[in-house]
Amino acid sequence: MINLGLIIDIHTVSLDCELSGPADRAWYYLTQPEGLRAWLAEGSIEPRTGGRVKLRFQKSDAPVRSSGGALVHGMVARYEPYRLLAYSWMDASRDVQKPHFGSAHTSVSFTLMEREESTQLKLIHSGLSPKLISKVGAGWHAHLSQLVACSRSDMPLPEILPAMMSRYERQAALMRMNARHI
């Protein structure tokens, strides 16, 4: 189950979900090429702080992106096996002078907390553009839905991105209104 993402501030979205199985299984999906491909994108993450991150999204993996998919580069900021993975996120398929997410580099972190028969995952994506935070939140929600299904060895869930977009857009609009009044 995934809690509806929370827009923490106008630049940060946070999502929580519960994955079946132990933390080492969740870690596999976050760090290994086969695991990443199952729920997020083709890619690789060097298993160390300072390691390179490369993710290639096909158009079908990320329908809100450009017609040709996307290429994400980053650098691992924290690598604590079975507990924490954090890396920078730069959409290299776009012009760096006109960054898609609001700054040249945004940051993504995954925190794992093992429970008795499951693992709690918390994802935080920060440094986002206020106008795109709803799309990013809905996109992560769709990808995490796929990860939950993978952790349960279920068939992939139906596409939920369009349904989640309106929820995240409403939440982002409220956050922007509140920010203007501060």
C-alpha cells in the first residue's frame, strides 16, 4: 500500500509504501539493474558513495516525459546497504540551462525500515520546480505502485498515473496558495 504522497513544501514530495519481504529484497530493487528495470527504468547504480547513477526511461515508462523517454544521471550521496540510498537526479535528456525539475540537480532518497514481515520505504524527492511537483509526485506514485507489486510478486498494476495526477495537482495548488500567503 502506498500513502498518497505528501508535498512537504513547494520543492519537495515524500511518499511511503510497504514492501513485502525483508530489507535485502527491497535493496535489490533499489540498486540492482534487474531490480531497477522491474519497477523504475533500465539503469545502474554504482554501489558506493560517490558512485554513478544512470537511468534510462523509455517513453512507455514515463508518459509525462518527452516523446523520446528520458536519461537521468546522478551521483550517489549516501549508500548504506539495506537502510538508505540517496543520489542526485539530473535529467540529462533536457537542456541543463532549462532544467526540467527546477534546478540542474534534484535529490532522491530511499529510506528502508525493516518490520516483521515487510519493509517500510520512504522516498523523498527534493529540489523540484513548484509547477512540476504534481507530475513528479504522481510519477513516483505510479512507479512505487509497480515496486509494491514486484515485492509481492504480483502482476503489474494498471496504469495509475492519470488518476493520481489530479490529486497531486490539487495538493500542489494548495501548497502554492499557502506559500503566497506566508
